[in-house]
Amino acid sequence: MNGHFLLISSCTLFLQFFSELTTAAAGDTLIPTQFLSYNQTLVSSNKTFELGFFTPSNSDKWYLGIWYNKIPVHTVVWVANKDTPLYDSSGVLKIGNNGNLVLLNRMDSIIWSSTNHSAVVSNLVVCQLLDSGNLVVRYGNNNEPKSYIWQSFDYPSDTLFGGMKLGWDLKNGLNRHLTSWKSPSDPSPGIYTYEMDIRGSPQLVLRNGSVKLFRSGLWNGVRFIGTPELNNNPDFRPVFVSNDEEMYYKFDVENISVISRFILRPSGLLQRLTWNNRSQEWLVMLTVGNDQCDNYGLCGGYGTCNINNAPVCGCLQGFTPKSPQDYDQLNWSGGCIRRTPLSCNNRDGFRKFNALKLPDSSSSWVNKNMNLKDCEKLCLKNCSCTAYTNPDITGTMSSCVMWFGDLVDIRQLMAGRQSLYVRMAASELGMCYSAMPYHSLTSLSCSDMQLFLTFAQKSKI
Ligand SMILES: *[C@@H]1O[C@H](CO)[C@@H](O)[C@H](O)[C@H]1NC(C)=O
Ligand SMILES: *[C@@H]1O[C@H](CO)[C@@H](O)[C@H](O)[C@H]1NC(C)=O
Ligand SMILES: *[C@@H]1O[C@H](CO)[C@@H](O)[C@H](O)[C@H]1NC(C)=O
Ligand SMILES: *[C@@H]1O[C@H](CO)[C@@H](O)[C@H](O)[C@H]1NC(C)=O
Ligand SMILES: *[C@@H]1O[C@H](CO)[C@@H](O)[C@H](O)[C@H]1NC(C)=O
Ligand SMILES: *[C@@H]1O[C@H](CO)[C@@H](O)[C@H](O)[C@H]1NC(C)=O
Ligand SMILES: *[C@@H]1O[C@H](CO)[C@@H](O)[C@H](O)[C@H]1NC(C)=O
Ligand SMILES: *[C@@H]1O[C@H](CO)[C@@H](O)[C@H](O)[C@H]1NC(C)=O
């Protein structure tokens, strides 16, 4: 570090000084005596990612961003100055006086800054673009991720790629989530967000403003049920971490030649894309929002969505449409009600439903150290407890989730080992019930039902 550096206070002088005395920043690191302007970039050491200035298509504004370096289709995965574009190419990125990464415009005004942290010795700080795609500000002599002063992974844009966390740093109250761009030519925050809701049992939620559009379902020990993931893709390994300090989802890509990302489109579509090296284009692997059953709460309370049925909505066994006329006219918003009211004493019981996307758990109650039997007992004791389960299918976690109030946003899956135990009046729990569409069950008593089933079996209807 050279001594003159500290003596120069005027920003303009400062820049002149550097443009005369330093070469363009090269490699993956920016040091305090360097700066980056529109025609320079940082490239991560494996040449995977590149940081620099860009203008979105159909826009004449400039932004600082990160994109894939090895892909010919310019694909921006992170933007710094989303809200504060540069109106010409005169932007400059450098390490500011207090160790922040700062972006200056033509007037030398700071239009974006990495963060406001208390005094850091700025001449010891460097900024590095890592091969993971993470832009970090750190002390030059300290590579420890725990000691990073700032990192772009904490402030995602509309894209989640391998290694990035979607979720909470609980200690610092940091909620890392995706926000759509306003339009393909404007990276400023749009109305859609995709984030981890950590109330009750954690789940990933896609929102339009404050309105829920889609919900991932609960973590089953391997993945979030109902998220767009390829079950049998060994390259793509979902991870969920939950402890006192952090709660987040991420995915690891095991094969480094596979390039894959989630993007939240300006239209609200959440997609998973994978780069195809042969055809040289991004292939859409999955889209959330295309499937009718993805619509949050489509079938109403105690309704269940089955994409293979027509119509897709029905009531859980033991429930009947609240407004049969509306339900028959494919207006399912009123949902379903119990056929037999609860007695709210120990004579209630539970019916097990298999292979479900479990209901919205944002007002559920979780105990991570309670077995299923105790979970049932506790739920039975409290009349407002409507269901319980252990969402873990790996057999490694004894965990109890209890639901209070209506069960919303349930989906029947073709396969899946998560079950739900739903509170029922004792008289509902005879052996006579089988998986029948709601309308054939609504007015039959238990003995009628048995007769019907025998008849149905004999006459093969
Ligand atoms: C960047 O642009 C400046 C002025 O526009 C020019 O002097 C410089 O040579 C350019 N650098 C590179 C690496 O192209
Ligand atoms: C950073 O600090 C300055 C001065 O203390 C303050 O005006 C500004 O609002 C802060 N910015 C953020 C993003 O906290
Ligand atoms: C970077 O390259 C090295 C050597 O080729 C490799 O071992 C490493 O996995 C690569 N890292 C990333 C993040 O691609
Ligand atoms: C999101 O909400 C806006 C109005 O608030 C509406 O115009 C738009 O259609 C909604 N988008 C989706 C995907 O529901
Ligand atoms: C990694 O992915 C590439 C491209 O899809 C494929 O050709 C290669 O066989 C994969 N390697 C392994 C070890 O699976
Ligand atoms: C992509 O394809 C080119 C040839 O078309 C090949 O040279 C390159 O190694 C491939 N990259 C990967 C990651 O498979
Ligand atoms: C749909 O059903 C709900 C309640 O069942 C009712 O309040 C609403 O008016 C219905 N909407 C339409 C468009 O019929
Ligand atoms: C039942 O559970 C609800 C929600 O946790 C709680 O507010 C209520 O006090 C409980 N009632 C009893 C009798 O324990």
C-alpha cells in the first residue's frame, strides 16, 4: 500500500491519480489502488463468472452485474445498482474510503455501495469474484468465508444458482430471497418474490406482492415436496439447513460441467434452466405456475388438488363442499367442510392420508424432538389441532408438526411418502371408507357405504 494514497482526499484527484498510475484491474480481484470502468471486467479464477458493466437489451442504462463467462448467451445472474442505473458508460467501481465497494457515476457521486459497515481499514480490503459466482469484500489476508465483510450471495437478484442460499441469516435478520426484475430491460425490483417462510415448518413461497401464488410444501428430509426439481437428477442436490443461526435452502451441482439456475421471471414464472452445450441454449427444465394445481389454495380449505382428475379439485375424504353449487361450477374457493362435526373430546381420531403435498404450514407448530405417538396425543388434546405428522421420510428425524385451523393448499401426489393425519369424528373412522370422489360419499352412512362397495365390486363399476 502506498503512502500517497491516504493523503489524497479529493475524489477527482483520486481517480486521476489512478488512471495515471494503475493499470486496468485484471484477474479476479480489485485492490484499493485499482478501479473498474465500463470496458473492464473481473473474471473468476476458473473463468466461470465475470463481473462488469452491461446494458440490458432494449435499454440504454448501465448496470454493474455478474454473468456467466463461458456462455455465449449473455446471462446476468446478479445486479448491484438495480434501482440506480447509470445513464452513461462513465461508471466506476472501486473500494471506498471505509472499505465499502462503491459505484460512482460521472459526477463522482456514490450511486451504489456494498454496505454500511463501521470503520474498516480500507487499504487492507480487497474485492474478489469467486468461482462460485460470489462477489466478496474481505481482508486481503483472510480467505475465511465467515470473515467476509460483504458478499453478493447475501443480496440475490432474480437468480439462484448452485451454492447460493435462499433463506435466513437469523443472527443478522437477513432474508436472502429472489425478486423478479420489473421487465427484461429493467432490473429494478418487480412485484414477485420467492422466499423462505420460516413461520411454523419452513417452506418456500412465491408471492405476487403479498399474495401467495405458490408454495413448495414441506422439507421431507431429501427435498421440498412440490418444488420444481428433477427427482432422478444426480447432478442436482437440494440442501436444507435449519439451526439457531441459519435457515436456508440451496442446491449443489455435483458435476461442475452442468450449469443450472432458477430464475424468477418478470411475469412471475419461476423456472429452472440448464445450459445445453450442444445446442448452445438454455433449456427450461421446469416451470412453476404452469400446472393448475400449483395455484395456491385453489381447492379451498380441506380441498385437495389432483392434476389427473377432471375437475382437479375434490374434498378430502370425510369432507364435503361447503357450497355444492359453487363447487360444481368449478368455483372451489369456498372449500370443504366436515361431514361429521368433531366431538372435541378423546373420541375424535385421525385418518391417515398418503402421498400428499402437506398443507400450508405457516401457522403450524413444530417440535423437532417429539415422536409420532406423542405428536398424536398432543394434537388430540387440543380441539383446534386439525392435523399432525412427521414430514421426514428418511427415518432420521423425529419431528412433530401440528396444524391449527383449516388445512389449505393440499395436493394429491402420484408418489411421495409424506402422510398427513387429519382429525376426524370417531364415527368417520370406520373401515368402510375408501378413496372415492367426494360426491359419491357425501350422503352415505357407514353401512350404506359398505353395501355400495360390495355392490360396486360385484358389478365391476
Ligand atoms: C477503456 O476505455 C478507455 C477510454 O474510453 C481507454 O482509454 C482504454 O484504453 C480502454 N481500455 C480497454 C482495456 O479497452
Ligand atoms: C449509509 O450511511 C449513510 C451515512 O451514515 C446514510 O445516510 C445512508 O442512509 C446509509 N445507507 C444505508 C443503505 O444504510
Ligand atoms: C476450479 O478449477 C479447479 C481445477 O480445474 C477445480 O478443481 C475446481 O473444482 C474448479 N472450481 C469451480 C468452482 O469450478
Ligand atoms: C399479480 O398482481 C397483479 C395486480 O396486483 C395482477 O395484474 C397480475 O395478473 C398478478 N399476476 C399473477 C401471475 O397472478
Ligand atoms: C457431467 O455433465 C456432462 C454434461 O452434461 C456430461 O457429459 C458428463 O458425463 C457428466 N459427468 C459425470 C461424471 O456425470
Ligand atoms: C462444449 O462443447 C464444446 C464443443 O462444442 C467443447 O469443446 C467443450 O468442452 C464443451 N464444454 C463442456 C463443459 O462440455
Ligand atoms: C365462488 O364461491 C364463493 C363461495 O363459495 C362465493 O362467495 C363467490 O361469489 C363465488 N364466485 C363466483 C365468481 O361465483
Ligand atoms: C390449542 O392450541 C392453540 C394454538 O397453539 C393454543 O392457542 C390454545 O391455547 C391451545 N388450547 C389448549 C386448550 O391447549
